[in-house]
Amino acid sequence: MRIWTAELDAVSPEQFAALRAMLDAEERARASRKRIDSDRRVFELAHGLLRLALSSVAPVDPGAWRFEVEPGGRPYVAGAEAALGLRFSLSHTYGLAACAIALERDVGVDAEMLTRELDVDDLVRACLRDEEQVGFSSLDESRRREELLARFTLKEAYLKARGVGLALDLRSFAVSLDPPALLTPPPDDEASGWVFERRPASPQHTLAVAARRRSDERLRLRYFDGVPAREARRAGPLTCE
């Protein structure tokens, strides 16, 4: 499995222009509907990053990828390239884009800005089960935010990997942080069927990945920072790792 992250401020004007040129008409239309310039730019970065990341593991021109969306909202590779078996997940937040790519397995990625505005109490009520709140109230404000965002990103990555979106209540399952894992699975799932990782994506961002696994297999997640080069398949072919 491969995970790429790219900070908006680290992308040169030339790189950004090349990324934007890869997008299809639907992606450009979606970007144009975003009223805030930074939101539009990070959206374009994320979708360009995805195209380059896919092309770093498969001999397909970045602009040739076609995508469709499942009823639950999860995007997937469409057209002739669907036969490659590549699955992906995409996330973008203030100043950062991230994507994860896997071969023939469900994968989800979520990134959040650590200093984003949020109502901690409201998010706790919406996101955490009782077992996840043990000792939470005794933490100082900084640690509460950090732990809450860590759990939230793990849960969002899991929802994306399953492709269920908001149809699954965040309080219907619980995650642990050390190690990151599915602590209490939803009624229709098993904890042993998933692998989780979390890590800093930048000094200002946190990242979580969830991937479905078969029996007790061990997965290797490889991380790449920055925009992949268009000219070279530096990541190499993807395997069922």
C-alpha cells in the first residue's frame, strides 16, 4: 500500500499548473464551485496528486484516469483501467492533500489540521463511545484536542475504507490509539479484518489510514511526501502487500 501527502505551500507554481491541467471536466467544475481560493487549490492539489500517484504504480497517463462514485459516495477507478484492481482514498484539509492506493483491498485515509476550529464537547458527543471517553475529561485542553482528533481521523479513515459515508454512526464503533485498532467493531464487522496506522503528516496535520486485511496477514504501508514526478514511476508496481 502507498500513501502520499503534499502540503499546498510546498508545491511550486509550475507543479500546480501541471496538476491542474491533468484534471477532467468534472473535477474542474467541482473546483470552480468552491468560493474560497485555498479550498479550491487544495481540492485541485488532492485530485492531481491522486492521478500522479496512480500513474506512479501503473503505466497510465495521469490525465487518462476516469472515476465514478458508488452509491455510498466512495469514488473508484472506472473504464478500462478498472481491470487493474487499484483502489484508493482521498483526503484534503487546510493546506494538505493525502491519498492512499491499494491493490484489490479496501483502504481509507483521513487528514486533519491540528489547529482547526472545533467544539470539543460537541465532537465528543457525536464521535466517541463511552469506552473511548475513559480518562478523557482529566486531560488538559491540548491533550483532549489531540486525542479527539486522533480518534476522529481513525474513524473517518475506517468509514472511507468501507465506503459507507455517514450511513454508519461514528458512535457505533470504537477505536484504540496505542496501538491504533478497531476496539469495538460495528455489528456487521470484525476487528481482526482491519489494520490501522496513524502518524503526523506535517507539523500542523495528523493522518490516519485504515486498510482491510485477509486473516492474519501483515501489511506494509509505504509513505511518500510531496508530488510524484510525472516522468518516472519511482514508487514501482503495486503488489497485494
